[in-house]
Amino acid sequence: MINLTIDNKPIQVPEGTTILKAARMNGIDIPTLCHFELDGMNFENKPGGCRVCVVEVKGRRNLAPACATDVMEGMEVLTHSARVINARKTVVELILSDHPNDCLQCEKNGDCELQSLTKRLGIKEIPFKGETSTYRKDSTLSVYRDMDKCVMCRRCETMCNKFMTAGALSGVNRGFQAVVAPAFEQNLGDSSCVNCGQCVQVCPVGALTLVDDIAKVMNAIADPTKKVVVQTAPAVRVALGEEFGMKPGEIVTGKMAAALRRLGFDQVYDTDWSADLTIMEEGTELLGRLKKALAGEPVKLPMFTSCCPAWVTFYEKNFPDLLEYPSTAKSPQGMFGAVAKNYLAPKLGVKREDLVVVSIMPCLAKKSERAREELAVNGDSDVNYTLSTRELAHMIRQCNLDLNDMPEEDFDSPLGQSTGAAVIFGATGGVMEAALRTAYEVHTGKTLPKIDFMETRGFDGVKEATIDFDGFPLKIAVVYSLGNARKMMEQVRQGNPNGYHFIEVMACPGGCIGGAGQPYHHGNSDIIRKRMEAIYREDAGKPIRKSHENPEILAIYKEYYGEPCGHLSHEQLHTHYFDKSDKLEATK
Amino acid sequence: MPPGRELEGQRGEPTLKPPFPAVSGYMGKPSNVNNVETFANVPVIITKGAAWFSSIGTEKSKGTKVFALAGQINNVGLIEVPMGITLREIIYEIGGGIKNGRQFKAVQTGGPSGGCLTAKHLDTAIDYDSLVAAGSMMGSGGMVVMDETSCMPAIAKFYLEFTCEESCGKCSPCRIGNKRLCEILEKITDGRGTMEDLQELRNLAAVIKDTALCGLGQTSPNPVLSTLDNFWDEYVEHVVDKKCRAGVCKKLMSYVIDREKCIGCGKCAKGCPVEAISRTDYTAPGHKLASMVIDSTKCIKCGACINNCKFGAISIQ
Ligand code: SF4
Ligand code: SF4
Ligand code: SF4
Ligand code: SF4
Ligand code: SF4
Ligand code: SF4
Ligand code: FES
């Protein structure tokens, strides 16, 4: 243990602790801007660049960055001496002097770390006037870049390169012109970006924001010739409440359904329903591949899940040689869209093109997935618009509603009923667990002795287990972060030395609960943990917890699809992948 | 640009220290990062011995030092001198004194991030510590000698422009702060400066020094701080009197024709590229033609007229 004083208070912390952590452990909150950590989720950005966290260390010539300086025995630290406050204010004033300061029109207004820092330091005017840097605006279908607002914290870069290993963003230029951009300042859409949007989730300011599609949805609702239906993803219901002042981890499923109805959606459905459908298709596909393998036929194993579109784009760009490994099952968003346009539209008595399908997703990648050409018929996308959790919250507020005041309502039928297996799709390991619940029972014909697979739960970036499938040892792995996914793909290239059969991949920290479309967590990993607890609470409270027991799912197979992985489901519920490695040529 | 991780294919910017390169450098391996000069000393120390090397120099700074002597001095070039030599010896004995018999004003040591020393430092024995104590540094071994034709705020701006170019952009005080320092200096040398700007200049320079991440940013304000300390009057003149005594800051100069001396030949007007010179209706006693006058709002301060006037009637004020 190391003894030191911070603001004259004697404290003791373990060796290797930074001044910042030591202070926070002792109730002293030193402000930061560039530093960002997701505790226990293997993400830390520590460039030591913003210099907002500087403190005075007795005997040291210069001020020290608290986030990047380890404690030492006998250290005397002052976090708010006149020298420190003056330096800290001056540094933030400098940052503001090269910033557009148009908070009123900014996507980040009210949620911006630079804004709250300015308020906290009591900065009333910026003494420095001078040139401000301006850059070209750029956008994909998911991410909008306005680098005029960039403060060079480098969080996006660390996220993109270290956590995701997508390698789309890095620092370019030097001095005053330095900024974060794709290689050769090409468009993000032409880069190796996979649209995971996690750079947006971690950006402290409005430099990286989501592409706002609210107006398009409002117009569709206002159009009397259109019938507008909505689906809501599993992870949304455990995070939306945060936008309305509720505690993280509050489950707002019923209130959300009620709010969506009041926003004017004609039918309110549930992506959980199509998550159950996904399990039927993906689980059947897995069993099919296993059967072939056991019979000695050539087959691609391990099978990877394919419900995370950032992950899909990632393997299309980075592993074009392995495109036959992931499941061909569409994501739950994609499946819902296909069912809505093919099966539901005639039922509702509307033409395909008069049915507008809207998704509410925790995700920004889904905005790009929605627009994939193969998920459309004659140019009419199966899903017409995708809104994030944050956009739904905006829309609810815009329409003078408060989620707190909403009654509890149910989803509409027939695409509304779901099981506990579906809701856990929102957390890392959930798709695996849901698939295991169904695959086990379908394969063995026996009832699972224990429905909870604890080995797939929790925040470890890589989880491995061997599941006893009635004598057959099924080797599984669950990973989140595309960096971990890359390691798995590299193993496959090396001949799958660990003998995996099935691997779940989610791009985001903790899975979709930590998605880029969720309310900003500002690095507070407890918020993501609370969302996960809520997911498993929701699962435990469901009367039915296995996808193959969902009566609405059984009914649609009986009435429409026939059987999982049958002819019609292959046509509508499965997809194929493309070699997109040319997008990486520029950076090679 | 400060040394970074270019050899590893990374962007050129410094990483956090510790760990220092000696512990974890290139590819995470212990690495020796030194100047060429340091390496060049090694063979001599090996062949002639440490005792011989230590016999040269001062208590704390052993051996010799190579300086790049430049500026308004008669002998310029690379010199190798023992540590502990005085500036006076370097400038007047080795350098042969100031050019054209002009007055010594300042010497900038240590390259762009060094400081400007004045006549009062001429007899200081120079080594690593004494230079730092005097507000400068050994740095790159640059030594630029200046006479009264050098304007100190303009010199500070010149060096700041260089560090702005060299900043890697990683930390905010250096990336934005040096740019702002430069802009304030530009204001001052343009005659738009205020006394508040001088305060801001000092505060900002001190904060950059105190907060920047690497050596470049921690030293880049030195030219500003040392000229503020040693040449405060010159800054005040620029700001209050709108005058540049060295005649360097063009925006602060005005070309004036002495109407008593002007014989009205009009050669100045013919050579003026912007037609700023016209004839008055005043003829000085003893002259035949009316004198000329310069419209300061049109004048671009090119200096052509002063060279064209054979009668010394035009001066800079
Ligand atoms: S990024 Fe933050 S500080 Fe900048 S304009 Fe937007 S809200 Fe204001
Ligand atoms: S969206 Fe994801 S892949 Fe694209 S730049 Fe951001 S972090 Fe990188
Ligand atoms: S874009 Fe945002 S996250 Fe990236 S460096 Fe700039 S401010 Fe930081
Ligand atoms: S993990 Fe979920 S939220 Fe994140 S990109 Fe994938 S699907 Fe979207
Ligand atoms: S002080 Fe300047 S050169 Fe050094 S890290 Fe900061 S920005 Fe880069
Ligand atoms: S200095 Fe040049 S521009 Fe000004 S009056 Fe003389 S010749 Fe004309
Ligand atoms: S938070 Fe410590 S340097 Fe940015």
C-alpha cells in the first residue's frame, strides 16, 4: 500500500493506482476530459492529452496529469490550489477558443462533457480569440462527423482501433490542424468503418453523433396513406427509462409500448418476437451443421452468430475468406422486417409499399443494416427506418409525453409475444444461452434440467464453455468487442485449434445493452451492469423462457413458414454475405 | 516534432512517461535515445578516459559543447568550447564581435525553445544549470546573437511560429495554446496589442509551460517569457506608443519626408509602387521645387523611396 495526501487528507491506496483513481476512491472528483474507462470491460483511453486533470505534486516542477500519474509513497497532491485552478481553467478556455460553441443547435446539448466542464469551472468568457479549425462534414448512415467540435480526446480512436480493431480512425495532421479522421481523410463510409457507432457513444462532445431519422418517421406517421408499425429491440426496454430520470436498470417495457402508441404508431410489435424466430432458425442451422459434422460430411464449424450488423460488416471487410462460417440467419431486426412486409402486410390489408416498418434499436449499426440491398424487395426496404433508444426518447419528449406517466400496455399480436430467451439477446451471452435452451431440447428431445446457463453470462470479454448435449460435448465461446471477435476468426483461419462449434459475437461492451444508440453512459460501467441485471430479471419473470415454446412462433411456422430452415424461411429469413475487403484497399 | 513511435508505424507523438525509453522504448524494449553529439563524445571518452574528459568543463557539466553560432556576429559557424566558458568569450573572442560595430542586444540559446539572454548575462559561465537559471537552456546548442536591429517581440513570434509548426497536436495547451500565443504576438507586432494582452501572454505562457505533455510544449513559451522578463519596455512600446524601436515591425513604422530637406526632385514618387507620394504646395527656403509628402494610409512600407532619395530627406519613424 502507498501512503500519500490528497488535498492534505492522508490516504492509502494500492501501488499502481493513479492519482485520479486514488482521489475518486476517497471522494475527491478531479475533472477529466480525455480519460475514459469502462471498468471491467477492457476499455481504457489514457492519452494524457487534454491536461484538464492536472494537479500539483509537491516537489515536481510541472503540474501532473492525475489520470496518467501513479501515486508514490509520501506524495503530496493538491487538486485545487490557485495554480491548478488557473491552469485547468486556462486549458478549458483554450479548448473552447477552438470550438464552435453552438450548444443550442448541438446534438449533444445537455449531454456534453465539455459543456458540463465549462459550467463546473465557472467559465463565463473565453479570453482567447483567434483562428478556429474547420473541417469537412462527413456521414455514413449511422455516424455523423463534425470535426469542428473535436477536442482531440482520442477516445474514438482507441475505441475503433483497440477495442474494435476496425482501424478506421486515427490522428492526422499536426499542431493546430491535428484532428481524428479516416486514413487520407477519406469518407468514413469508404473506410474500414463497420458502423458500430461506439465512437459516438464515447465521444465527449458533439463531434461524433448519430444520424437523426426522427423527422422521417414523424412524416410517415403523418401520412394517411401509410400504415406505420414499430418493433422494439430487447435492450431498449432496460435503458430508455434513464432518459426520463429513472434509475439505470428500470424495466419500462409496458410504458414504452404505451408511449409508442401515443406517438401514433398503428401497431406496436416486439423485436423480441423475431428474436425467438431467430433462435428457431439459427438453432436449427446449428443442429444441421453439427449433424453433418457427426456424419463426417464437410461443413463449416464453428458457426458464428450473425445478429450484430457491425460484426457482419466486420467479417465482410476483414475475413472475406470465412464468409461461410457465420449463420445465414438474418438479425432479429431483419427477420421482423421480412415477416412484416411478407406476412403481416396482407394480413393488415395493406400493400407492401404502404406498410412502413420502423425499428427502435439500441444500436447505430442497425441504421446501416436496414439499408442493405439484400434486405429489400424492388428497392423497398423490409425495415424503412431505424431509430435509436436516444431518438425514441427525443421523440417522446418532442410529443409532450413523459415515460413516467405512461400506463403499462401490451404489444400487439401476432408479432408481439415473446419469451425470456428473446429478451436476453440484449446482453452478451444471451443469444448463446437462448440458442442453447432451444437447441438442447430440440436435439435431445429432453427437457433442460437447468434453464440458466451461468457460464455464458457476465462481462468477461471472452467466455468459453463445454456444454453436455446429452453425451455430446458442445464447445462454445461468447465474445464481445470486435477485437475479441478478430481473435476468434484468426483461430478459425488456423484450423480452429480449440474445436469450437458455436461462437456468439457482439460488437459492443456487454452486448447491445452497451450499444451506441443507448443513452450515454459517459464511462460509468455500473449503468451497463444495471441494464444487464434488468435483462436477466425480465427473463426470469417471463412465463415462457424458451423460444420454441412461444405460441406465436409455433403458430407462424404452422400457418406460414412450415418449418425452420425450410424453403420459405430460407427465402425470407436468411441472407448471404459479400466480400467487402476492397473497402480496406486504401489503408493497406 | 517530438520523438514518438514512428519507427513502430504509429503516429509521431510522445507517449506518457514513465516508462522511459531506457525501460520500455522501441517495440517495448529498453532503448537508448540520445543526440548525435552525445554519441560523438563516446569514442573520445573511451580512448582518452573519463578523467581526461571530466577535467574539461565545470563541476556539474563536464566536457565540451558544440554550439551553432549565428546571427549578427562577425564569425558564424560551429564551435566546440569547454563547458563554463562565458558568453562574452564566445561572442567577442570566437565570434569576433557584433557586425558593423553595432551594439550587442541579446543572445538566444538552446534553439527555438530556449530563452533570450541579455548583456547582464555576458559574464555568466555557461553550463546546463546556469542557462536554466537564467531562463534559457542548452537545448539544441543553437546560439543566435542579436544586435539593436532585432525586435524582441518579433523574435518571440518567429520562434513561436516554429513551435506551432512542430507541435504534434496531442495535448491541448501546446496544440491550441501556442497558436494563441502566436496570435497575441501578432497582434502586438501589428500594433493592435493592449496591456491586457501582455498580461494574457504571460499567464498563458506560464500555463503552457506548466501543463504541456512533452518537452516541446514545456519549453516552447521560453522565448516569450524571457523576452517579457528582459525586454518588457520593448513590449510596452509596441502596445502603448505603437513603436518598434528596431524598425522591424512594418505595421508600426511610418515613412516621413522632412519638408525642409526635400528638394522636390520627385524621384521617390516615381519609384513608389503604390503612388503614395504626392507634391505639396510648400517650398522650403533655398529650394526651387515644392516638397513631397507620403500618404501613410497608402504606404505599404516597402522602403523604395528611402533608397531613392539622394538627399536623406526620408526617414522611418
Ligand atoms: S459539443 Fe458540447 S460544447 Fe460543443 S457545441 Fe455541442 S454541446 Fe456545446
Ligand atoms: S463506427 Fe465503429 S468502426 Fe466506424 S469509426 Fe466508429 S468506432 Fe470505428
Ligand atoms: S471525435 Fe470525439 S471522441 Fe474523437 S477525438 Fe474528437 S472529441 Fe474525442
Ligand atoms: S452489439 Fe448490439 S448494439 Fe452493438 S452493434 Fe451489435 S447489434 Fe448493435
Ligand atoms: S507539448 Fe506539443 S509536441 Fe508535446 S505532446 Fe503536447 S502537443 Fe505534442
Ligand atoms: S515606403 Fe514605399 S510605399 Fe511607402 S512612400 Fe516610400 S516608396 Fe512609397
Ligand atoms: S483527463 Fe487526464 S490528461 Fe485528459
